[in-house]
Amino acid sequence: MPGSFSILITDRNKHIRNFLERELQAEGYNVHTAARFSEVLNILKSQLHFHLIILDLDMSDANEYPNMIMKILEIRPELPAIIHCFNEYVEFFEFSSNIHFVEKKAGSIDVLKEITKNYKRVTCY
């Protein structure tokens, strides 16, 4: 969908990845997915443009959580991120207006949709 709001969803769990993709596509977003951190880096280095990344920190090929964000910001410093993971990881980060934390739990899709809608409103209007 050229010109639409594009999101990169990362999660090692195929079921969560597919659920988030389906839910956000139903909202009209253009969604790409990645299962491994190495995929995330390759996608971000490509010519594809994203307005937002939803990032799971528990990826098998990423061993240092704070460095994941730093590597992403080195490639795309302007890219807002929603860290979507279990609460145990929140202590590793200092959040800015460009980084949000959403705890993985029942109903977190509604929070993800709301934050995404706010980013779309800011970046597309």
C-alpha cells in the first residue's frame, strides 16, 4: 500500500506476530514482520520506509536489550518505537517521546492500536 502508514512488527513468536499483523492490517496499516533481530536490521537498512516499529525484546539472536534500540537508532534515528514485551524488561530503558513501552498481556492490542493511531495522526496530518 504505497503512501499508507507502514509498521514493522518484530516478535519471535509466530502466533503473536501474525495476530498483530492481522489486527493492524485490519486498521488499514501497511505491515511488515520480522522474527529475528538480524531480519530487523536488514529490513531497516533496505529502501523500505517505516513510520513505526513494534519491537519485541525477546528475540533469539539479540543478546543485549539496550543495544537493540541503539542499533535501530543508528540506522533510523527518527523511527518511533513501541517496545512490546513483558514487564521485566522495562528497567533497561530510558524512554523518550519516541519510545513507548507496552506490556505484553491480554488486551495490549488495544493499547498498541491507540499509540499507533496517535503516531499516524502526528506523522500523516
